[in-house]
Amino acid sequence: MESIAINQSGYQIKRGRIEEITELTELEKLFRIVLPDDEALDHDPGQFVQVSLFGVGEAPISICSSPTRRDSFELCVRNAGRFTAALHQLKVGDEVGIRGPFGVGFPVVPLEGNDVLLIAGGLGIAPLRSLINFIIDNRRDFGKVDILLGSRDPESMLFCDELAYWRKRIDINFCCSVDRAAPEWEGNVGLITALIPGASLDPLKTIAVACGPPIMYRFVVDELLKKGIPESHIYLSLERHMKCGLGKCGHCQIHDVYCCQDGPVFNYSWVKKIKGAI
Amino acid sequence: MTQALIAKTKLADLVSFLALCGKVVGPVPLGHGQFKFAEVRSLAEMALDYIPTILPPKKYFMPQYETLLRYDGADGQQMQAVVEVEELVLFGVHTCDLAGIQCLNVVFSDRPRDLHYMIRKNHITLIGLECSDYCDSYASCAMLRNHLPKGGYDLFFSELSDGYFVDIKTQKGEQLVEESGLFEPVSDAAREQLQELRRAKKQIFRSEVPIRYQDIPRLFDETFDSDVWTRIGEKCLSCGNCTNVCPTCYCFDVMDEPDLDLTRGRRIRVWDSCQHETFAKVAGDESFREQRSDRKRHRFNRKFRYPMKRYKRMFCTGCGRCSRSCMAKIDLKETLGALMEERG
Ligand SMILES: Cc1cc2nc3c(=O)[nH]c(=O)nc-3n(C[C@H](O)[C@H](O)[C@H](O)COP(=O)(O)OP(=O)(O)OC[C@H]3O[C@@H](n4cnc5c(N)ncnc54)[C@H](O)[C@@H]3O)c2cc1C
Ligand code: SF4
Ligand code: SF4
Ligand code: FES
């Protein structure tokens, strides 16, 4: 058996150096990463990368920074298991492998000129943050912006500083809710779906983008449709198990579609037709 | 010359000639009516009259364990992508298995191309062999139109009374014919014999299930919610035998295999199976195909319906391996029959 070196492999990684680590909660850390020679990642909001640590493995992680901030990119990682735990042990200056960006992100072009309703559940705020900051950096290209955020409890809320900033901006309507909280909590308590009926929006001018745990989608979509938002104005980011990111390994397949290449963001009018998609 | 003849008496010489040039792989008997593809040095070691081998020739194109990268983590994340290749002649591949290899070709040459596969494939010479008779009751190659050669080989042999009719498809094949010096020009009588063989095949190979090829995807579309899936889901053991033996199943897992020093190692890909429960599980332990019935349905749809949309072909060759190897006796033709019955 002869071993040939190849340079154009889809499994080739780039060496990403960790510039900064921020502890967001007990479970989540934010990693700021730079590529060699300060190369820009050149991603669209909502795309993801395969992050690898040799000897441990690889996992798909959404890029949570906006492509308008080009000198580095950020990943928000929840300590969920073997790989992510190993990632959490890294220090500033350490390297990770990066493949990507992969997939089709949020529908930036259809969003332009329209009102935008962004709905994030839990860690779903991570990918949506790339879009939110993109919108903020190009604020004039978009109409009214509403952000609804749902979280398990106040302690697990991510990006608190930024949330406070979004809340303060007059050109953004920000609203959040927690599933449960101690009595001192002054904000909303209840599922994220409860925030939708109260949002004041022009359904035909609004494009809704949701990102969160799979269980959330059916309920969120119901509420959006009740508001009169057309099916074709709703976008969902679907999570699937992913190994290759290249449309081959089959893990992320939904019927004839590969989530890693054709998604993870899909229009609801497609999702609706596909049994088992949400 | 796009066609040639080789006398039966010279076939042994051809195999010896090939073995002199490099590694030759062919169908080898294992006893109990079973066969496998393995290295051979002479014609005598092979059984050219064989039914589908336990594992398909997929194992040479997409090895069960395949190194993608060699890494060294001593100084950051350093690695080199590699492909492990071996010059190989695959001798005696039936039309169903040629179709299986063509399916893999389509997937791995689709963008983004998989260079690991593409490079390895270039090192393999394919010599096909026509079946004149049916393998067994598990086969359904005629239903899937894979009982006749449709390309995908360098050379293709069809058995005549005292020789083989050889179709030459590629330059590699032509070179082999010339360099071996064992072939002769085709005669009219040989052409006539080949036509006779194909006429006879028309009688022997008929669609095994009363459905037209072009109607199969719709059958699966219309029976997505069928009870048949529940019934076979109850029988299935989730062992993954059916996917391992399938010539067109290409799903894989990617993992690291560290050396003992834990800083160096290999990133490999290994065969994986959509029949395993963990295959589609995501964070939060949510699974989109939790039930065995969901997973069986997925596999069947992945053979007969989904790839039609994406790759314009079915990913079942009709080899019958899945039915032959299923411990729960889940049979592909029976399943098709049950779906047709249910749809009415
Ligand atoms: C498009 C996409 C974007 C993602 N973005 C983020 C993100 O921004 N931040 C974040 O923390 N997590 C994200 N995830 C989830 C993350 O990839 C998994 O949680 C991670 O792979 C778990 O790896 P582990 O080895 O630490 O955990 P394990 O112990 O192996 O598993 C923990 C859980 O994660 C699931 N999982 C394991 N491997 C994968 C995989 N390859 N793909 C998907 N799920 C897997 C398991 O089924 C299990 O439920 C994303 C997943 C996808 C598909
Ligand atoms: S071989 Fe049979 S029992 Fe095993 S996973 Fe396939 S269908 Fe199920
Ligand atoms: S599904 Fe079964 S019959 Fe069809 S190619 Fe795969 S193993 Fe052969
Ligand atoms: S992650 Fe491998 S096919 Fe999508």
C-alpha cells in the first residue's frame, strides 16, 4: 500500500489560533479564533465550521460572529461531551483545526429591505448572533428588527452584555423570556412562543428566522402562521448530526437533502413538505 | 479495436499475466455457497461461476478503514492529507457490482469532489464478467436493469462456447489487451453467439417484482406512512449487516486513531450504518429516526427514491446481498411486494 500526499482534500484543516476565551456561563465558552496570516474566514451569517482537535475528533460549530468583523471569528461552544469538553480545556494561544465554512446560512438577501423577526431558543442565539451583528453593521439595509430570545433560566442566558446593548438600541426591539426563574426575576417567565402574539409586526413585510432546539420549531411556526406570516417568509435552522460537512457521510441527510450543504437554514415551505424534518 | 476475443484455453495465461504485473483480485469460493473477493495468482483459485460475494467490491474503492490525514499535534494542529492506494486489477465483476461502483463514482465525484476516492479509483482496473444465469431468488437485477452491461469497466467478458467476447471500454483496457498478446479479433460467429446469449438472457432475467423501474420511486413516496415499515421495524435488529454488505451504501464516520504517544496519529473514515440508533442523534439526545421502522424506511428510500432526485439513479443494484445477510430475514423483494399490496 502506497501513501500519496494530497493538497486539496476536503478534510484538510486550517490552523486556527485561539486569541481569546470568554466564559459566558458555567456551560458555554466563547472562543475568538484567528487564521494564519490573518486570513478572513469569509462566511455568511448562519454557516458553520468543523472544529477539530487531533486525537479527539471533530464537531460542527456555528460561527457566531458577523462576517463584517473580518480579522477573527467567534465560536460559542457548550460543554456537551467528549469533544466539547476537550475544547473547553484549551487556553489562549492553543490551536484548533478549522474546516469550512460550510452550508447555506441565513437568507441575507431576502431579508434586506424587509422587517426582520429573529427568534432564538437557548444556544440558538449563537448562530443568530452572527446575523444580528451583521444587521447592526448594515442597519440601514433592513426595516424594523425584532429579537425574541428564550432561555431555560436567567443563569443560562448567553451574551448578557450584548443583550443589554441590543435592548438599549432604539432601532431594535428586544424581548426575552425564561422558562423558569427565582421570584426576584423581573422579566417574562414562560416559553418563547408566548412572546410571539404580543409582537407588533406587519406580517406581509416581515421575514422570520428561528434557531433553537428542534422541539421549539413546531410551536414557533404555529404562532408565526397565526400572526399571518406567510410560510415562505419563515426560515429555520435545522440541527443534524454531522461528520463530513461535504454532503457525503450521510449523517445529516433529510430525505434527498444534505443539511450540511443544502442547509442548515431552510425555508419553511420546504420543511413543511418533508416528513420528519422538524 | 473496441472488441476482442480470448480463447478459454488462454484465460489462465491472462490471469497469470495480470498477476505478474500487479495485484489481482477475483471471486474466491469460501464453501457453503459463499464467495469473497480476494487476491489471486491464478485462474484456478477463482470461481467464475459465483453468486454475489459477501462483501461487494466497494471494499477496494472505499476501504472499511481509510486514512484521510496523518496528524502531529506536538506543535499546534499539523497534518498532511493522504490517500492510500494500491495498483489493483479486479477480475470478474458482475454487472450488478459494476453498477454499484458507478453509484459510488457518482457520489464521490459530485461537488465537492472526494479526492481520496477519486485518486484510489484511478489505480483500479475493472474487468467485468457477464452472468448468463440468475444467482438465486434474492437477486433482483432485472427489475433494476442491471443484468446487462452498462459501462463502468475497462474490459468486459461475456462467455461464449469456447471463448470470451471482450468489450474494450477504455485506453487502459486496450493497453492490457495489446500487451498481453493473448487476444484475437472478433469473428462474425462470435458476434452471433453474443447476440444469442443476450436473447437467452431476455427469457431468464425478468423483472422479479411486477413493477416497472420508473414507477418504483413513486411507490416509496406513496407508502411513506405504510404499516409495512412498522412491521419490518419490529423484526429488524439494527445490526447494520444490510448496509455493510450493500455495494452502494457509502455512509461513514470520521474519527481519530492516536498513536501510543498520543500526539501523532491518523484521522480515518470507517463504514457507518444508518440502521444504528446513534447515527442521526444530535445534542440533547434528540434523534430524528428514533424508531427502527424510521431507519428501515430511510434505508429503502435512500435506495429507491431520494437518490433519483439527487443523482438521477437508483442506489439498489439488485444484488440481493441485504436479503441474503439479514438475520431477521427482512427481504427486499418481499418488502417491495408488501408495499405494492398495501398501496393496492
Ligand atoms: C450545524 C450545527 C451547528 C452547531 N453549532 C453549535 C454551536 O454553535 N455551539 C455548540 O456548542 N454546539 C453546536 N452544535 C452541536 C455540536 O456540534 C454538538 O453538541 C457536538 O458535536 C457534541 O460533541 P461532543 O463530542 O462534545 O459530545 P458527545 O458526547 O459526542 O455528544 C453530545 C451530544 O451531541 C451530539 N453530537 C455528537 N456528535 C455530533 C455531531 N458530529 N453533530 C451533531 N451532533 C453531535 C450527540 O448525539 C449528543 O447528543 C452544532 C451542531 C450542528 C449540526
Ligand atoms: S441486516 Fe436485517 S436486521 Fe440487520 S439492520 Fe439490516 S434489516 Fe435490520
Ligand atoms: S439494497 Fe440490497 S439488493 Fe440493493 S444493492 Fe444494496 S444490498 Fe444489493
Ligand atoms: S455532514 Fe456528512 S453528509 Fe452532511
